[in-house]
Amino acid sequence: MSLERNRLDRFLSARLGINRRAVKPLLAAGRVSVDGVTARDCDLPVTAFSTIRLDAEVLQQRTARYLMLHKPAGLLSATSDPRQNTVLSLLPADERVGLHLAGRLDKFSTGLLLLSDDSRWTGTSAAPGAGIEKSYLVGVRDPIVPEAVDAFAAGMYFPFEDIHTQPAGLEILEPCLARVTLREGRYHQIKRMFGRFRNPVLSLHRERIGDLRLDPALSPGQYRPLTTEEAQSAVQCAAVGACPDPKATGAGA
């Protein structure tokens, strides 16, 4: 079954090898449950991650995987590429199956990447219009001029796409180092915004997506599963299209 939604009666028909008319008596008798709740509607939507039982028999039980990865420089943010290594090469072959990326980083950018086999979640959370806040540490060639703070906050117009970016936060940490906070992810957006000041970006490191911060215990190239709490937070963020602002520590976000 795909990760897209399916009707319960279609799932049962295919799984049990019976026609859909034969499914109705099973549902009417209360013999089928979905995620622990008795299901009686033929058109109840189910996914590959729905737990479905007929009486005491488990017909489907699969838990979505959510991973946090510290992307090193030099790898593509992609699931496959015929010529270059991708971030999935960092995982054992049997763990790569079905995984998708929730958002991307440029080849030479580093930091937090989220991966999952729940494609609906990765697609939603990666969308530029999802409104999920992301923060980056950005190193540039020249000292950052103070007026850049207001320019980022006002948003910038890119005539090629005929778009005006949403307000972005720019916090100058050192003369050539800043923290940039976005709620969208336009193509090379940070590089292009600094490009307005003719100040090339030399390094870009994503430290946070929503309220998920890159685990400082992860070295570049390492990954770990999200905790139950982190996974629930990630799913909720993608579902509502925004995340609560995290409580800043140290320099803040």
C-alpha cells in the first residue's frame, strides 16, 4: 500500500482477497479496528501507518520513522543521484529504504536535516509556504552592514520569480557571522539576500527547524532517530504549518 490515503474497504478487500461487498458485514459486526478504534465506515481513510486489526489478527502495523541527521559539506540533499554521493549514503542500505528528506540544504551547506518514510509529512514540512521557522548560522566574506537587519525584516523582492520574501530575522553575532531566521525556503534565499549587499556567503549551517534543534552530540555525518516527543512535535508542526517559538538559550534563535 502506498503512503497516500486509501479507503478502508479497499484496503481490506486487497488484504483479505475478498470483494468489497464482503467487507461490509465485517465492519457492521464491529470486527475491524483502526488505530485501536472500532471502524464501521467503508470510506474511512487509512494510510501505510494505520494499525488495522480484524478481530485479534493484526493486518497492518507499521510505525513511521523520523530521523535527525547532521549533514556534512560535500553531499547532495537527495535520495539518489547517478553521479554524486547523497546524504543517504551515510545510512546503512537497509535503513535507507523509503526515506525522504524534509527540506534540503545546498551541497556545501551543513547542519540539521530531517528524514522520514512518511512522505506526506516530509512534503508538507518542506513546502516553502508551510510557515515552519528555520534558523541558520551564516558566515559571510565582509562585515555585515547594520542596515541589512532592516532589509531582511522588510523582506526582499526577487523580480525573476516575481515574489516578495516574508520578513526574515537577521541577528549579527560577529562582524562576519549572523543568525538568519526564515519561515520559508526560497531558492538560495539567504545567499541572494546577502547578495543584495554584495556580500558573498561563505558558510551556511542550519541549526533549527521549528522547535527541533540539531543535537550537539551528533558529529557531521551522524544521525539518530527522533525521540517520541520530538517526533510528535515534528508531526504537529507540519500539520498546522507552524511551530511554537522555542525558548532561546545562549545567543537565542
